[in-house]
Amino acid sequence: MTVRTRNSPLVLDCRPDLRALCPVCRADPTDATGAVFLDRDGVLVENRDDYITSVDQLVPFTGITRILTDLVRAGFGLVIVTNQSAVGRGRLTLRQTVEIHEHLVDLLARSSVPVHTLICPHAPVDGCDCRKPAAGLIRTAARRLPLSLERSVLIGDSLTDLEAARAVGVPGVLVRTGRGRGQERQLGAAPGSVTVVDDLAAAGAMILAGT
């Protein structure tokens, strides 16, 4: 685990015991693999308007490990890219945020689901280049891991997720969980066509059907 400076995200590598399962970790750097970029709150776990501030408040959606396992088996690397501005707003320390997030990583690991993670801890006023809708998290992942953006997809519950994906030419899928249903009503203001599905399972099934 490494903690970077203000304009760089926090990066959590795959757990050592899961690297043999991870398409990204197994890949030859000259043969980049595709990734499924995943927002955290509202996609993998239930969203809270007042931020997730403890492990007890981190509630994964039912059945996510099944579809994530299927995506890994199909050769996709899994990369969580998440804004966690509670740190920048002074609601949580970076250490607390990492502990909460590591709990999710551990839960996925128990089902042999390897993930890489990039977190932006900054507040909107910080003007960093990693907070979505900026694409710094995605660009950093592509640079540090053997990932092909041309073969990747992003799943999110907000228009900012989709804007970050669009900025680097990655297709985005909006799920109706979390903030997604409310965001769907705003799609008239969003350029380009947007794919909308009910949840992570539906998004994953669509991705697998296209492989």
C-alpha cells in the first residue's frame, strides 16, 4: 500500500494471496488486459448521503461476488476507482478511509475476487486531477497496471463516473442502484448515448455477453 501526495491517488495493490487469480497481475506488460473500472459507493456497496464513516456502514449489495468472479474468469481485471471526499472535507482521516475500504477488499478476497483500488481523498475545492469527473484515477491505473483502455469498461452510479470514462474513451454503464436512478433523470443534459441497467449484475452480464 502506498499513500501519495495531494494530486495523486491512494493505490492499493492486489493482495499477495490473490495475485495468481488476477488477470492484471498475471498479464505480460506487453499484452495489456481489459479492465472493468468500478465505482464503490452505489455500485458495490449501498450509498449513504452522509458518507460511509465506519465499517458497520459498509453494506455490499447482495450477489456482487458472483458477477465479479465471472468477470475475472473472463479475463477482466477489476479496478475500483472511487471519490472519497469525506477525507478532504474533514469528516474522516485517510487512515480511517483506508480501513473501511480494506474491509471491502477483505470481503471480496474471501470469495477469491482480486481487486486493485485507486482512491481520490480530495474535496471538490482542491481542484485535483484525480477526482471524478476528471480521469486521473483511470489514467493512473492504465499507466501503472498493464491495462488496455480500449478493452475496458466503467460501471458507475453517477454522471461524473461516466464523464471520467468518456474523457479517456472508455464506455460507461450507469446502474440504477445508489444515486443512479436519480442521475438517470438527468441524462438529457449528458452528451452521447448512455447505457443504463438495473445493477452491477446486469452490467456485468452485458459486458460478458459482448466478449
